Amino acid sequence: MQTPRLIALDMDGTLLTPEGQVPERFWQLYDDATAQSVTITPASGRQLATLQRMFPACETFIAENGAVVWHAGEVVSTTALSADAARNLIAALPDAPFPTHAVICAPEVAATLPLPPAIDAEVDKYYASRTTLSALGDHPSPVVKIALYVETDAERDALPWVREHAPDLRAVVSGKHWLDIMNPDADKGHAFEALAGTLDIPLAQTAAFGDFLNDLGMLRAAGHAVAMDNAHPDLKAIADEVIGTNGDEAVVDKLAQWLQ
């Protein structure tokens, strides 16, 4: 295919190495893309502040699994939970039958209770702008996402419980231990479509890379869907192309093929 004009890149398991680093070769490719009027946007469950810290040169981000979209210096859209839905789910969490820790996400800050050191370090990977609460009910607003760090298995243990207790919200598994709960209209795919519209780029001239279930909507929306070899089987099933693993830096190889 021709070089896409808009390329969305998931982070963990996709662009980032197994050590959580951006491959060094990416930065020159980002400059090459900019010179060719190709927009590369990180698309992640991470918060906006974290992505901005990781990619200081980028002008476009899909953050919080699509609940926050930032372009050209400003937040161009947010998709929040209703106040009642957020309140009810937060109130039910202490009775959840699995060990979990909640991260309450507003557009520019994330809030948690005090966390054990190991889990605090895990949360810190994804949330650069954080505050600690004495009670979850004191969280900042609006709530664009409630992320649960599940000590066991998010897909097996937390997903069915959340669907039962918050059937009007959208719950997506973004990693073995992470479950993201959002407004049903918040999705990487919807955000990607909106961003393409803002940039006046036909979806046929776009591409998206991903590895996990929270990337499904984005890959379905893209003109060319690329799944990693280490991806969830559901992504491979709908992808136009399956490439190597994030450990092989396969995303960088594919970008180089398009841009150089």
C-alpha cells in the first residue's frame, strides 16, 4: 500500500520494547514522517500527560483509550462517564471479589488511594500526573476513565464483574492486569475516526498498529490494520497484516518500509 497519511501506534506490546522503551530508531522515522506530511499519533490507555512526556515532539495524541484527544496544542475532545455512573461503580469496588486498585482519571490528572510500592510503581508507568486521595469519592472531575489494576487476571476475574455491576459502561482489557472502564462512546476507534476527520484524511489513507483488545476498534476503523505477532488472537483475526513482535521492533521496521 501507499504510505498512510495518518498512522496510530499503540504503546505497550506494540511500539514499545519489552522493557517499555521507545526504540531509538523511531525518532528519525518520526522526523521523516513529519517531513512527508504524515501524522503519527501515539494511541494509548496512558494519560495525556504521560504521552506528552514520552513524545515531546508529537502534536497529536489519542489518550485514555480514546477518551481524550489532543491536537495542535489543545484537548479537542473528551468523553466522560456520567457522574452517577462513576459514583456507583466506585462505591461498589470495595466489595469486588478480586484484589484491585482503582485509578480515577480526569483529563489532566489521575487519582488513587495510597498504593503498595510495587503497584504504585506500575501505576506510575502510565500516569505521570497523579494525586493521592484519602477517599476515592474525593476524586477530580470529570471522570474520563476508571482504570483497575487487578492483581490476578483482568480478563478472567474483573471483566465479568464489571459488566454485571456497570452494564451501561464500556469495559476493555488493556493488559493482563489492567481493565479500563469508560463511557460507551469512548474508544480508540471512535477517537481515530474523529481525528482523521479533523485532519481531513480519508480513513482509506490511514493505518493503525495494536496488540490487545483495547485496540480492536482502532484497527477496525483504520484503512490498514496491523497486528503484532504477539497480539491477542482477536486482533490477528481482523488485521490486514500481522508483523513481528515488539521485541523485534517490528513497528519501526514497518514504518521504515513506508517512509524510507
